[in-house]
Amino acid sequence: MGMLDGKVAIVTGAGRGIGREEALLMASLGAKVIVNDVGASVKGEGGDKHPAEEVVELIKAGGSDGAVNASDVSSWQGAKDLVAQAVDTFGQLDILVNNAGILRDKMSFNMEESDWDDVIRVHLKGHFAPSHHAAVHWRARAKAGETFTGRIVNTSSESGLFGNAGQANYAAAKGGIASLTWVLARELGRYGINVNSISPRARTRMTEDLFGEMAKAEEGFDKFDPRNVAQLVAFLASDEAADISGQNFIVYGGDIWAMGGHHVVGEIHRDSMWTPGELAAAKGELFKGVSSGVPPFNIA
Ligand SMILES: NC(=O)c1ccc[n+]([C@@H]2O[C@H](COP(=O)([O-])OP(=O)(O)OC[C@H]3O[C@@H](n4cnc5c(N)ncnc54)[C@H](O)[C@@H]3O)[C@@H](O)[C@H]2O)c1
């Protein structure tokens, strides 16, 4: 018995990198997998079908079933077709892993309008559009009286949680995905759908400049292998994670941090309006005890 036997999953951006390992692992655990990928470059250009086709071949060679989908996840209709393909091909949808993404890193003062628009579109709309259409499918099943468990696993980033210079577009999208995860978890919980997100670190073409050499230098356990990340995603996709929703996990190697949400680091209160001058005088009290390491403050 595999942990995902009988489940039907979609993994977006599953032709390469982390998504590829998520699709292969979930298939090896018994899921039928729609391998979505437009086959774009890191910057989001081009359309190579081969990586997604290869993943489906590997899934079939491993004894499970899968199918390629080449929709752009940031297209409303493309996302609708993606969910419809899962239902038409395998009868239902149980698991949606939103993973597809691109990068256009630039400092804010150098960023082009298209760099902003494309990164926000692919990540943020590319997470919401499949989630919307999956939610429509699940709500209809719930209203028809069916009992089932649905899962969404989103892909955020530490850049979105803490901010990273040179990634205004990417961090804004990834922070938005963390917030979107909370909203979807609140909205869909009543239908038996759990929604979580991960903030991974792994060596892929997206990060080879960052982690490439560092990871290769290590012997033994490869902390930057994207297969490490896939394990957590498969667990979150399973029935075993029925009591986990609305969470964001930083994950790499054998390390997992459950991040919780935003939390208060200081406070001041009164029963009357503050003036700007009074706030200037009270700022020390407001930030009392805040460490210099807490973003975005750098209080000495
Ligand atoms: N690698 C890391 O350390 C790291 C860190 C934080 C977050 N992430 C996130 O993890 C996810 C996967 O990244 P990766 O490192 O595996 O990158 P990757 O470039 O190896 O894979 C991304 C895949 O998404 C596909 N894609 C791009 N635009 C698409 C679209 N519109 N529709 C469908 N598919 C599309 C690409 O063709 C590619 O196959 C991304 O969301 C990324 O932002 C990665």
C-alpha cells in the first residue's frame, strides 16, 4: 500500500527541479499524476515539452500512471483545462501542488514593468487560478454529498517571508502566496480541503548559482537535493496530514521549520489619538526588546 494510493494529483511546473521530484515521489507512493509544465526557461521564455514528457515516461516505467499537461498556469482558461484534464483522465482530483515559477531578479530601480508583471502573474495568479478551479471541483463534490479529502500545497519562499534585495517582484509574489495559503485554508477547510505552503531550498537550475558549488562540495547526505523537499510535500498531500492546514514550512535537507504567522514584536496602547510627535517619543517603547535580526527593522 502506498501512502497516496487511489489519489489523483496535479503538480505544476513538474518538468524540472522540485516539481519533477514531487511528481515522481507522489507517483511512486501510488498517486496518478498530471505533470503540468510549459517548458519555460528560468526567465519564463520558450516552451519545451520534453521535460514533462520524460517525467510521465518515468512515472509509467515505475508502474504508476500520469499524463502531460502543457497549460500556462497563470492563464485562467489554462488552469481550468488543467483541472478538467485530471477529472477527465483519472476521474477526480485530490491533490494540487502549485509549484511552477520563474525568476527575473533585478533591483527595484532597474526593474522593467514586464519583469514585475510576469513574475507576479506566473507565481501569484499561477497559484490562484488552479486553486480556484480545483476549489470549484471540490465544492461541487462536497455539495453532492461525497466525502473526500482534498489537498493544496503551495510553494512560497524565504524571500517572500523575510524579503531579499533584488527580488521585489518574486518576494511580493511569494509573500502573497503565503497569505493566499491562509485564506484558502480558512475558506476550504469546511469542505475537507487542507491548504499549506512550503518555502524550500534546493539545488535546481533556478538556484545553481546560489547552491551549486556549496552542495557539490558536500559528501554523503546532499542537503540541496530537491528530493528532500518532495518528501514533505508528499506527506502534506496525504491523509496523514489531516490535522495540518494553513501552515508554511521552510524545508531543506533534513531540516524543517514550521513558521507560524506574523506575530507581534512590540506594542503601545492608549485610549486617545497619538500625534506624530508623541509616536516619535514612544518609538523606543514600541520596539523595546526587538532584536536587530528581525526584518525589516535594523534597530541597533
Ligand atoms: N530551488 C529553490 O531553492 C527554491 C527556493 C524557494 C522557492 N522555490 C520555488 O520552487 C518552485 C520550483 O522551482 P525550481 O527551483 O524547481 O525551478 P525550475 O526552474 O527548475 O522549475 C520551474 C518549472 O516551472 C515551469 N513553469 C514556469 N512557468 C510556468 C507556467 N506559467 N506554467 C506552467 N509551468 C511553468 C518551468 O518550465 C519549470 O519546469 C518555484 O515556485 C520556485 O520559486 C525554489
